[in-house]
Amino acid sequence: MNLPIAAFSPTRLRWPIGLGVIMALGACASTPPAPTAALQAAQQAITVAERTDAGHYAPAELGEARSKLAAANAAVGGSHMVAAEHLAEQSQAEAELASAKTSAVKATAVNTELTQGNSTLVEEMDRSAGEKK
């Protein structure tokens, strides 16, 4: 089983070796960088939600935001950058939802308070108008 020397010539091996190098470099280049901007945006959204007291008014959404941020950080640790970015974006969305729900609950409370105040004023005005007659 003698193979001809031409089968192992440098010219014939150049293409497979070159292709292997290109594929190896391509595999290294395909790992995206850590999504630090998305992680920071999610953390900032959670901080804003906490400042608006979302833990009281929207605890489920805020908890979900924290959970997804923790999962995103774990994905970064496991070099799953695409998944980490998606989780960070979901975390940010959950935190923003928590902030929005908190704002809506607070606005509803203020609206209810103003409506009750207006009703009291109308009653006072009616009473005053009835006394003047």
C-alpha cells in the first residue's frame, strides 16, 4: 500500500489547510461580544422601577425583570451572548412595564382623590347655595 509522493505534496495540502484555518477563524469571529449595553440598560431600568416603588405596585413584573437580568448575566458567564442579549432586553422591558404599571396605579389614585375632592366641593357649594335662598 504505497501512496505516491505527489499525494502529500505541499501544493495539494495547501487548500485543505487553508480551508481549515479559515473555518477556525470564522468560528472564533462568530462569537459576539458581551452585550454590556443591554445589560446596563436593563439594570438602569430596574433601578428606575425600584425608585418609583414598583416593588409595591408591580412586584411580579419587577421580580421577572430581576430574574431575567440574573439569567442574562449567567448566559454571559456561559458565553451565550445572543441569549444574554435577548434576556437583557426582556429584563429591560419587564422593568419598564413595572414602572408603567406603577405610574398608572399612582395616577389612578391621584385621580380618585381629586374626584372625591371635587365631589366634596360640589356638595359644599350646593349646601352654601341652599342656605342663601
